[in-house]
Amino acid sequence: MPEGGNGGSGGISVDTGALHQSAGHCRDISVAFQGGSKRPEAPSQKAGGMLKQQDFELGVALQAAVTRWSRQSASVLQAIDLTGRNLDRSADAHGATEAGIAQQMQGMGSQFH
């Protein structure tokens, strides 16, 4: 059985520790992706503006690419956040279910001793 897993009543084995660990990785990805000064948007937007001022069509295209990138990366970050929260909730729910089943089984077993 995987470490952090459970007996898997009902034929299902869930490694709640792995779910929580994966949720933590989602948080790590989100923090790394937001990266501060390494983000490309500000310098690209600035370069696009400068090119646009000099009548280069590439400037408009670069600014449009920055806008699209910003929207799409925000969507990706939302999906990563949602996935992480769902992994944590799933782990908690599976753990609670297993604890409840174990308690019921223990109660049923005590009736026969």
C-alpha cells in the first residue's frame, strides 16, 4: 500500500498523502509562475509601445500578444488553483470517509466479542 494511503474499503485505495502533496505542488507552480520581475509582460508591453510609436506594425502585434498572454496565463493560474483546492478537498473527504467506515467496523466488531 502506498505511504499515506488507506485500506481502500469498497475496493478503492486512495493515497491521501499523495493528493495533499500534489495540491502543494499546484501551489508551488502558482507561486513560481507569478515570478515577479521575471515576468515578460511589462518589458514586452513597453517594447510594443516603443515600436508602435515609431509606426512599426509589430508594436501593435506585440501588445496584442501581451494582452492575450496575460489573459491566458490568468486562466491557467485559476485552473491550477482550482485543481490544488480540489485535490485537498478530495484527500480530506476520502480520509473522513475511511475514518467513518473504520469507526463503524470497529463498532460492529465489538458487538461480537
